[in-house]
Amino acid sequence: MSDTVIAIPAARSGARPSPALASMPVMIARCVRLSRRNLDALITALVLPILLMLLFVYLFGGAIATGTSYVQYVVPGVVLLCAGFGAANTAVSVCQDMTGGVIDRFRSLDVPGQAFLAGHVIASVVRNAASTLLVFGVALLIGFRPHASALAWAAAAGILLLFVLAISSLAAVAGLLATSAEAASGFVFAVMFLPYPSSTFVPIQTMPTWLQGFARDQPVTPVVETLRGLLLGTPVGASPWHAVAWCGGILAGAAAISGVLFRRRTA
Amino acid sequence: MSHALAVEAAGLRKSHGGVLALAGVDLRVPAGSRCAVLGPNGAGKTTTVRILATLTRPDAGQARVAGCDIVRDQHRLRRLISLTGQFTGLDAQQTGAENLHMVARLSGLARGQARRRTAELLEQFGLAEAARRRVGTYSGGMRRRLDLAATLITEPSVIFLDEPTTGLDLPSRLTLWQAITELGGSGVTTVLTTQYLEEADRLADQIVVIDAGRVVAEGTPAELKQQVAGQRLELILTSRCAFDDVARAAAWAGVLEADPGRLLVSVATDGNAAHVRQLLDALDPRRVAVERFSVRGATLDDVFLALTGHLPEQAGEAGSRTQHDRSDQKEVTGV
């Protein structure tokens, strides 16, 4: 018996530059592939927002006075709702990985937490890009007419991207905290609820006064106001700054917390 | 130290939420050998392996694996070892090839290398035809084989297999056993856990028996069998009354096992015909109590029973299952 216990096999020496950087694209590719193949979740993520949009425009829209045609008012909000829903589902996929056998494989391969979480968050961005395009397509069919310059479109895309990154990262935190996929899906409902007490579906002035304060100072309102302003060519005021501050804050906080949680869950 | 040790652990202790899982486990596994950690469910096998594979931190105790401290050199160690857990560490929604390719890429292989290694392993484990199918459609045996293939991607120096065949049907177990036996050729050290005595006997050159978080015995399969009497005379008696008489009479000779349910009394012998005849005469002087007798070598079942006071987790069907396994091994050697 030779003394070769600690000799590093050829296949492993030479490889492995920086583990986080090297494994990130692999983890992203994995999550995107899994999202594509999880047909149930994919269909729900695509169909649900469209049904909600049709529901609001055709059923409730006639009764809601917003000063413009309701489809103009509600589409930016539905886009946001759809993105929030898609992003929140990150909680479920993170939780499934954490409670399954695959996490042990990743850990014994020494996949860093950042790479694991980035895989889920970036896959969520890809998923949401696809569903957002679909929602816009249907919105155009039912009479949504945006008035936006190329720059405004780019800014809208940027704010939406930041929002999806923030919610996905927050969802990753929820996924790390939850002990079962069912519990993690509770987070999805919380996020789904947030647009209702905001200016997403109805103007805030129509709400009872005690609710107006919350509706005005919660993260969804500045994001939806920014989107609406950019897409319809109306003034946005200070909303973009509030939106960026909210989303940036959530993103930074969630990234820090999820890093700690991942280390603790896997210590 | 003349032999290099691949695993060297001393006093490993671990509690999970107040429940003691390991109460001080010591382990020494020479490099290049195959060691089976044998014990019933809840004995601490999985905890032991997870600690050695750096996935769980011990509350106390030290261990070195492949020359690395399991806590301080955790990251260096992870490149030298590989673990296949009890639950499949693969994505059901990816194909076999995609899973292996992913593991290869995460281990640091370049794309081309990863593709070649994936194809090689799929071939080696008889999964080439299923390579493009999603793992969700695989049978239990195929999944374990793929899991084992994933473990071998980077030719680790120590491999941990946590209950590699639990829940598999017999043909799948035999295929997997063969694959595990073939690992030995490359000088790799294998540490596997099992609750099947037969599996430990067949696969390992060293067995560590643990029960309730402690090592209760260790040695080669042959050594362990010698710890209990080498040969035993088993008597099946004609009635409960005869059983009581014989069990009483056998007390001086040393009763190894007395089971009123099966009317079985088992006593130690050296297997010599004169001694067996003498025992039969002494225990059944009127020649009416014994219906049948047999002389057999100790099995690991006997060892386990003697060491822990109970059979491993196969409640009620322990005997029949072991017999199944034996007859099946014969079939395989015939193939």
C-alpha cells in the first residue's frame, strides 16, 4: 500500500480557478433548464397573470374610474404583478433544492453559496423576461397603447429588472428559511397580495385614509408609478428614486442575509 | 505508521437537537481498503459519514480524511473525496448525461473533458442508452448507478457511500455491488454504510459495527465471526416441553441462542463429529427431543445479535432475507 492518500488526482489538479466564478454559469444553466422543464409552474406563471389582466380589464375595469381607460391604467400593474409572482416562485425552487439530496452533492463539490443562489435568481430573471413579453403581447391585443420613447422603454425594462432581482433575492431568503416547499409557497402569496393595497389596481385616493399611508409607502407603489409614467409618457416625479431605493435596499439586504443563511443551513 | 490511513477519527460526538447521535466514535481505515460501517437504523451511520465528508460538524472529536482535517481543511478535503448520500443527489428533471456533465463542470473539468468523462461513465455503468432520458424516468437501481457515476467523475481518493443499496430490488443490488467491488482496483478507499450484514460481508475488507452511536466491534468479516463461536450446533426440538428441557440441559455448554418461537436451541461446538455426537447425547439422552440438527459457521447475523442484543433493522424477516441474498449470490456467480 503506497502513501498516495493525499496525492491530488490528475483530473482535479490544474482545474478550478475561482470556484464561485467557475460554477456560476453552470448553476445558472441548470436552473434555467429546470425552469423550462417544470411545465406546471411555467404554465401557471404565464397563464395566471394574463387571466388576472383579463379579469381586471373586462370584469372590474368598468366600475373603476381612474381618469384614463382602465386598460391603460392597469397593464403596468399587471406586468409588475406577473413579475412579482414569477420571482416569488424562486422561494419554492430554492427550498426544494435545500431539502432534497442535491444540496449535499453541491456541498461536497464545494459549490459556493453565491453561485447556488445566483443560479436561482438569474433563472428567475430569464423566466420573467419571457412571461413579461407575453403579458405585453396580450395587453397590446386588448387595447393597451403605450406612449414611450426608446429611452423610456429601456428605463422601464431596467426598473422591472431591478424589481425582479430584488423580489427573487428576497424569495431566496424565504426559500432558505422554509422547511418545506409548501411553506415556501406561502411567500408567493404574500408577494401576490402586496400589489393590492398599492396604486396597482386602483388609485390610492379611493382607499380609506388609514390605508393610504401604507399604500403610498410600500415598495410596489413607486415601482408601478414609475412603470406607468415611463410607458404612458406621463410625469413620474420622485417615484423612480423611491423605486430604486426600495429595490436596491431589498436586493442588498436579501443578498447579505441569504449568504449568512446559506452558510448556517449548510455548516 | 507503516500503513497510510485514509480515515482516522477519534471521539466523534454529535447531538441533533438534544438527541445523542454519536457518543464517541473512533475509526481507522487504511488507504485503499473498503470499510463497511454496519448498524441498524438510527445507530449513527449516516451522521458518521456526513461528518467525515465535511457535511456536518462534530460537536467534539477530531478526524483526518485523506490527510486533511475535516474542519480546518474542509475545502481542500472536498476536492479529494466524494459522497453519495442516501437520497439521490441528482435532478429528476435533467437527463442522466446532463446531470453528470453538470457535476463534471462543477468539479472543474473543461467542457470537452466533461463531455468525454460523462460518456465514459455512462458507458461504464450501463446507462449509455438511458443517457438522454430524464432521471425522473429511471428505476431506483439506475438512479443509484448514476449517483455512483457522479461520485467517480473526478477520481476521488476517498469515496463515501451512504446506504448505497437500501430500497433496491435484488438484481439492482447485485449490479451495484459489482460496481462497488470494481472501485477497489484503482487504489481508492471506500467507506460505505449499510444495514445489510450480507452487504458488509461481501463488499468490505473491514467492518465497523456501530449501535446507539458507539462502535461495538470492528475487524475483518472473518475476525468478527470468530468473536462469536466459530461453529454452532443448532437443534430444532419436537415440542415446547422438549425445548425447555434441552435449553436447561444446555446451560452448562453455553447457549448461543434459544428461540422458543422456532423451538431452536443453538450451542457452541468445534464442528468435530465426536463432539457433536457427545453434545447430542448429553442434551437429549432419551433421543426424543431433537427433531433436526445442523452444524453451521457463524454468520454476521450471529455476530450482530451477540454484540448488540438485537438483529439489525429487518424486523421479523432477518433470516429469510439473508437466505434470499445467499441464493442470489449463487445465481450471480453462475452467470
